Amino acid sequence: MEKIKRKSRHGAIILAYASTYDVIRDYITKYNLKSFKGNVKGIISGSEMLFDHTREVLEKFFNCKVVSRYSNQENGVLGQDDDINNGFYINEANYYIEIFDMNDNKPID
């Protein structure tokens, strides 16, 4: 936590895999930490599913918004979560995405 505090003194966005945030969540919980004294402006999770409990703990501890992205190294950001509807916005500016029926292998409307 001290390294994050030091690196964020001018403001920072943290970007990491969701599983990394699970480890940070466990650390915060294990040591009953209440709030972060650094300058983290936001947290972005990518590549893996971000659990709701992890998001809640991080938002409370770092006092900032946590955003989950559906992304990978090869394709970039395919979508970003919609915290109101518990879904994802598709990145229509950069991708054309089709969703297929699992039984018919045909695009669904």
C-alpha cells in the first residue's frame, strides 16, 4: 500500500487484472484497513470478471470509482461495465460484434 501511496501522490489510475484486485481486497479485509491516504482517482479492472464484493471493498477503501472492462491484449477494450444495469456497453466505435445462438450458430437480433 505504501508503494501505491507514493506513486499516486500526484493522482493515479490503477489498471490491473480482476484477480489482482481480489488479492488487494483480501489484504484490506485481513488487516481491517479503513481508508487509503493516497491520491487514487480511479480503478480499472480488465481481462477477468470483477466480483461485486471486490468492487465494493475497493470503492470504499480507495474512495473512487471502480470500472470493469471486457478486454484482452490482442483486441483491446471490447466493452465497459454499466454499473446501473449490471451489464456492459459494447465498444461500437471500434468493433462490430455479433452474438450467435448457441444451438443454431446464427446471429441473434
